[in-house]
Amino acid sequence: MDIKKQSKAVRDSIQQGIYCIINPFVRLLIRMGITPNIVTTIGFLGNVAAAVILVYEGYKVRGGNPDYSMVTIAGGLIIAFSLFDMLDGQVARLGGMASKFGAMYDSVLDRYCELFNLGGIAYYLIQTGHLAGALITFLALVGSLMVSYVRARAEGLGIECKVGFMQRPERVVVTAAAILATGIYGMCQKPYESFDPNVILVLAMAVIAVFANLTAVARLEHCRKKMM
């Protein structure tokens, strides 16, 4: 079994494990009459709230010391509401409510979530004096969008294109974990420590910037081979 198949097998196992945990809650939502699009919208609004918190914190800093408890809350919100990205699909499948528009609506709001989250991070980093970090975040955003665009364009041409390491689930995990780690470390930091917690966030954005753009290039190469 090659590395790609092993990676897919691990991802599928983790996904099925998560489904076993969330399915009782999914069935409760179905009984309450909650539709997949409502779940998708709730997840989107939660991610927007996280971005707003980061923007507000950046606005409040203006060269001073950030309130890392707010950063921690933003990271927690992204983790919590990103789970809705799995819930909406399960609600659609188990509730027999799957639709082409629902799939499109989910994909569109996923892109909006990334735009808001990475935009909020970029603004926050600018206000905390990390201009290079903000530029790196912009490159991460470019890579994230291109990963999705290349896949969508390929599928429009009838080519399945899911190759690459830094797909949306990985990007969400890295982003949320970095924000949470930045906030928690900042809250626990001793007064005499000189390490800037925001460096954690910048490094995470660099990881996404590099691997997301590499994933986009890999998908483009995959499509080129399929078209030859």
C-alpha cells in the first residue's frame, strides 16, 4: 500500500470515528427539523464571529499588548463551528435531504469561512507589528483558494482531483490549532519571557502558504497528466 492509500485509509478511519460520535446529535437535529443548510449557515456565522474577534483584538492592540484570552476564544470558536462542516453533510445523508444546491451552498460558505478567518488573522498580525506575517497569511489565502479552484475547474472538465496534502480539513486544523496555541501560550506566558506568542501563528500561516500552494500546483500537474 503506497503513502497516498495509507493517508486516505487513516483519514477515512478518523472520519468514520468522528461520525460515530456525532451521529446521535445529527439524528437529534433531524428530529428538530434542522436542515443541512441551516447547519452550514450556523457554522459560517461562528467562523465569522471568530474573525470579528481577531479583527477587534487587532484594532484594540494598536501597538500595545494583546488580550490573549480573546485570541484563545477565537481559536475555540473556529474549532467548534468547523465541526458543523461535518454535521451538515451527515444531516443531509441521514435525513435524506442531500441536494445539489446544498452541496454548492456548503462549498461557497466554506470559501467565505477561509476568507474571513485568514483575513482576520492578517489584520490582527498587522496590528501586532507582524507585517511579514500578514503577507505570509495572504499567500496562505491565495494557496487555499487555488486548491479549491483547481479542483472545481478540474471536476467541471470531468476530472477527479483530490490529490495533495494541504486540503481544507488540514488547513482548518492548522489554523485553529495555531490560534488556540497562540492564545493559550500568551495567557500562560511569564512576564520575564521574551518569546512573542504571535510567532506561532505566523509559522502556522507559513506552513499553509507553502503546502497549500504546493497542493494547488500538484493538482494542476495531476490534471495535465490526465489530459495528455
